[in-house]
Amino acid sequence: MNRQELFNKFLEVMNRFAQIKAIVAVKDGFIMTTPFTICGSLFLLIACLPIPGWNELMVSMFGENWAAPLFAVCGGTFNILALIVVVCVTYKYVANEGLDGMTAAGLALAAFVIIIPPEVVLESGEVVGNVIPKNWAGSNGIITALLVAFATSYIYCYCVKNHIGIKMPESVPGGVVRAFEALTPGFLLASIIWGVCHFAGNTSAPELVFSMIQTPLQSLTDTLFGGTVIVGLQSLLFWAGIHGPNVVNGVATPMMMANTLDNQALLDAGQTLLNNPAAKFMTMQVNDVFVKSGGCGLTMGLIIASYMVSKSEQLTSLTRMSTVPGIFNINEPIIFGLPIVFNPFMLVPFILVPVVALFVTYTAMMIGFLAPMGAVQVPWTTPPIIAGLLLDGWQGAVIQIINLVLAVLIYLPFVKKLDMSFIAEEQAGNN
């Protein structure tokens, strides 16, 4: 098997992977969580705006507890993210099968609440029961939420499609029929959950999943090697015509989101993330803001490089058309218009640029120049430099500028070669 055949086989495998029902559901489900995370981020950003004297100003205007309502919004979003995930992923999985996603999502939520510990231990040692502990309803419970969502979706779809359950007369309204359809999968799911809880004994199922699955996966993603694999695959697959971020993030997003919320827990405990060995490096913001600034492949650097050297009509006009969308991190015009897809001139820089940006961001955190990210996120359309400024103050803006400059320098020689090929084509067409 030669290199081309091996590469084609790799693309075939990745394309099949992208079509797996569970992967599609995770991708679509996490997209549904965006309003919650962005809303919580905006309130958290207001509470922790990286401007000197901001807290003192707000205290003078609204009193010592001015930020308490803002943090309550954060607690109502980030700290129940696992609950949101189990509902959204189940809904998308079942709805994609053409069935009643809302009923299945309700079953999944009930199953998840059953499986998490029903009590918390206070600092005094007192045990409080009949509660939903936020530590398992948040980042620590994300993998458990995904497992519950997959199990619920499969059981519900299997029962409904195979007509396993109570059969109602045709005269019964559809809403009542759908309600009774959920009885059998609900009973099966509850029985399985009971068995899991019984098997777990004194250790809850989420604790087992967290220690055996989630912690190792988070540790794997939170390394320079793991981050390099994530950002490299995103670009490689996109170059090959497969939406790389959608495929890779279907697996990586839960881990990066958990890393983000773990960092926020450190901040909530009064710790700083700067030079903190417990802080996680590979978070959603690192990938979205510092590695994909201007779009996957950091193509804003390509656009700037094109302004510097392009002489062909094709590249010049395409660059102008792609500039405004690129400022707001929308790079489909340059991805498919240039195109970058299967363009031999763009393969190396399109993969190399985000990897270099990751190394720069990682180094900045390791030397203490840039702090790891907490739960604050910015809307994905926030322009470069502004996004870094909002996330991590002037240091974040500086790192984005450095990454952008390096992207321009890396893209420059390849853009020159591409422009020369366009000029040759245009001259040949005029003859």
C-alpha cells in the first residue's frame, strides 16, 4: 500500500468515524449547550473583568456583595453542565433517529439524577441528603452524563423501533401514545441504573467513571502532545474535505470543557491559575481563541499574507471577499474558495500554523506570562486580539498578536507560490 492509498484509507476511516451516531449526537449536543456557557461566561466576565481597579469601582457603586448575583448565574450554568449535556445529547441522538427526543431526554435526566450521589458532606462533617451535588452535576459528571445519554438513547430507540412496550388503540391521541411508548424503555433504564448503583456499592457510579475514565482522558488531553494531536487533526481533516473541528471536538470537547471547569473551581476556591501546577492547560479557550483565531488553521494569517504579496486577480479578489468574515472567525470563504481543501500548497502551513500557535500559548503559560483559562468564554465570533484581551487581559492580546505574526510569516512563502500559480493560469487563459 503506497502513501496515497494509506492516506485515502485514513480519510475513509475518519469519515466513517464522523458519521457514528454517538459522535454526531455529542457534537450537536454540545452545540446546544453554547447559549448556557456563553451566558454564564458573560456574567462571569463582568464579575472578573481584567481591568485594574474594576472590583474597587463596582464595590464603591454597589457594595461588597455586588458580584454575588453574577456568580449565581455562573453557578446555574457551569455547575449544572452535566445535567444540560445529558439532556442535549440524548435529545439530538433520538431526534436524529426521527423519534421523540424530548421524552428520551427526560428519561436520561431522571437516570442521571438517580445515579449521582444523593448527598453532600459539609466542611463540618455533617451529611446533607436529598440534594443534587453540583460537583457531580458539573464538570466531574460530564463523562457519566455522556454514558447515560448513550444508554438512554439506545434503549429508547431500540424499544420504540421494535414496538416493545404497551400497544395503544389507534383512537388514542398521539401524545398519549408517545407517553406510553416511554414506559418500557424507562423501566428498563431504571432497572439498569439500579443494578449499576447496587454494583457500585459505597462508591457512586459517577465517582467510578470519574476515576477510571474521565481523569485519565483529561490527563491525556491536558498535555502538549495531546493538544498537538487535537489541533493537528482538526486542520488535516479540514484540508482533506472533512470538517475537522466537528470530528475531533466530538471527542475532545467534553474533556476540554471539563478542564475549563476544573480551572474555574480553583478560582472559586480562591487560588490563582498563574503558575499553579493544578491548573489545566488545554481548555476550550486555548483551542478556540489562541489556536483557531480567525478560523481553523489561523487563516487570518493567510489573509494578511495574501494582502502583502498577492498579484493575481483570483487571489486578490478572494482575499478581499474573505477579510470581513475572517475578522469574525468565519473562514469558510477562504477554506472552500481558495480552496484550502486538497490544495498541495496549503497542506503544510494549514497544519503547522495552529501547532506553532499551540506551542507559543503553552510556553507562555509555562513561563507564567499567560494564565490558564477559567470558565470565562467569549462568543466565537469575537475578533482576534479583542478576544484575548477579554479572556486574559493584555497578556492574552499579546499572545494572539504573536500567534498572528507567526502565522503570517509561515503562510507567506506558500502564498507566494500559490499566487504565482494563479498568475500563470491567468496568463495562459489570456493567450
